[in-house]
Amino acid sequence: MIEAGFAKVDFTPSGQFPLAGYTHLRERLATRVRDPLEVRALAVRDGGKTIVLLAFDLLLVTPELAQALSQRLKDTGAALIVHATHTPSSLGGLSGSLLARLFMGRPRDWVIPHLVQAGERAARTALEDLAEAEPRAACAILPGLNGNRRDPSGPKDEELSILRLCREKGDGILVSYPGHPVIVAERDHHAASADFPGEVCRLLERDFPFGMFIQGALGGVDVLYPNDPGMSADRNLSMMAVPIAISAINLARQAPACLRKDLAHARLDLSLSGPDCRLAFDEHGFLDLPLRPFMNALVRGLDRSVPMQAIRIGDFALVGTPADLGVGLALAIKETARAAGVKVPVAASETDGYIGYVHPREAYRKVPPRSYWAMAHYENAMNFFGRDTAKAVLDAAKGLVQAVK
């Protein structure tokens, strides 16, 4: 029988602190806190196997953060998966690389220890909270809350997935839905916020003792962002978060008990070739020639060996990727999992490291309409290790699925 435990810890810093996610000539600093920045922990155990999933309200997970947490929690014997919800209104200053400085501000010595302390506390509290749990899982299409921001005729993923862990001492619910959480960053640029994933969790916790949000596909995925005059961040957040939370709660109430009651986990290391950043689409490849040396220099020194992990809890499975996962690739990973018998699969971005935006090879062949060029070329350039990276990620995901199915 599976056991589950839950916890959350507020890691919002005091005073001014750097925000991650946008490039500026000067650092973007938080001048106010709209809502708390938190790390949420789900611990699961089945016999001698224990796994902890941490979800931080952060832009991304650096290797330094994941490795430091793993070392601090080594004595627990638990496998550790570290995820970020990708909010660009959260704490920056995580890394000293040139690219990280551009997007997250200059590094602060206190940031990683601060996050490790919060993550360790959440993980240990969740482990202490372990109690017998019945897993229930379900998914449904929830339209109208995202779209394809690089190609209007490209694929979309509007699937809402939930895992409910029913316990006598109080249930927990894990929710996943794709969407770039940029609402607060765009409408209240210097406010710290967990954006819509945090709002979803707070709404879930009106009905359940514990809620967790896991980010799905991000590459090519936008968010509900009306251009109505006078639209505020609060109103926009409500328009995005309320449908997700209500739909998730309804799904959770109706979700059937999982036919399988066991737990499985697998991990492998993904090894990539050297930097190969390209801005242009394939048919305009000649434009890359003068830019590639500069772009490759920005990412030189980034880790080329990164972990990928998968966890299956009953009929629910999560495959974590260290990337802004392209929507076409996320759909392929979920299709692979379903073909292997997983009823409710989640393909998660921003897990255990970062290798940039990763789209299937065909996404770089078709030039989108001109109005989509800015975002499409940005995502192209943010593919750090070449346009065949998606194949390596998909092959790794297939291996993980086979190991946990």
C-alpha cells in the first residue's frame, strides 16, 4: 500500500531581491510581494521505496540547487525530484553564468542556501507526514486557457491532469496544466509572485488540505492574456487559475481509484553534445553564421549531462525533463506513456536542471507568420544543444516509461 505525506514552506525573502525571467540593462528587483513564494513537497513510499517530489515557485532548477538538495537529503534514503513552476516573478540570483546573469540577475551567495534550507525542511516534514493513501487519477481537456505562441497552426496541449491521494488525515491533490506563468511579470513587473500556479494551489486548498502544481509543456505555449482595457494582474490571474482549480477539484471528486496501487521510479543521465544555438529557421540558416559563435559562447560551460527521472504512482506517471519542454515533444512523451499502459501521464518541464527550449526537429522547419517571429526566434535561440536534442529527450523518456510502466 502506498503512503503519502505533504508539506509546504514559504521561502519569500525579506527586503528587495532579484527577480528572474527577463533581461534588462539593470537588475529587475522586487519592490513588493503580491503573494508568497513557496516550495511544496510530496513524499510517497511503497515498501522500501521512498520518493520526494519538490515543486518550487521558481523560474527553473539549477544543477547546483538540485545537487545541494540531494546531498542534504541523502540520509533519508529517498529519491529526489526537484521541479520549478517557471514563474518569472520569483527569486533570481541563482547562478553565476553569463546567461544566468542576463535572465536572473547577478548571483547572491545566500540564494542557494536559502532555497536548500526551505526545500530540505519541506521534504523532511512531508516524510514525517507519511500516512496510508489511496491514489486516484484522472485527466480531461480544458480548452481556452492556452495556445501556441510560435505557430498559430501548431499543436496545443490543453490537457488537465490530476492525482488525488486520499488519506484519513487529509487528502492531497497534484495538478498539471501547460501554460507560461507570465501574467504578473507582464502586468506588475516588479511584484514577486507565484503567478497562476500559486493561485491554483491556494484555490485547491480551500477544498483539500494540500495542493501542488506541476508545470507541463512550456515551449510554444502561451497563457490566457486578454488585452482588455484596464485588465489587472489580479483579474487575469483569476481568469486563468479559477477554471483550472474548479475543473481539477471536480475531476478529483470523480476520479476513480487507481487499479494499480504500487509505486515505481527510474532515473537516467542524458548526455548532450556541445553548444549549438541557432536563431533562424532551417530555410534561413545562412543568417545564423555570424551569430552562432556569440550565442554558443553564452551557453558554453553549462552542464551537458543532466538527469531525467520518472515516477509512477498507481495509474499516474510523471516524466520530468530539464527544459522548457516544447508542446510537440510533450505530446509525444505522453503518447509514449499511454501506449505503454499509463492512464494519466504528465510530461513536466523544469525538472532537475536546465538545457533550454527543446522542440521536435520539425518545429524548426516551418517558418511561422511574421507576427509570431519574435517569440519563435527567441525559442529557437534558447535551444542550447542543437535541434536533435528532442530526439535524445524522447528516447530517454521512452526508456524511463518502460522502466516504470
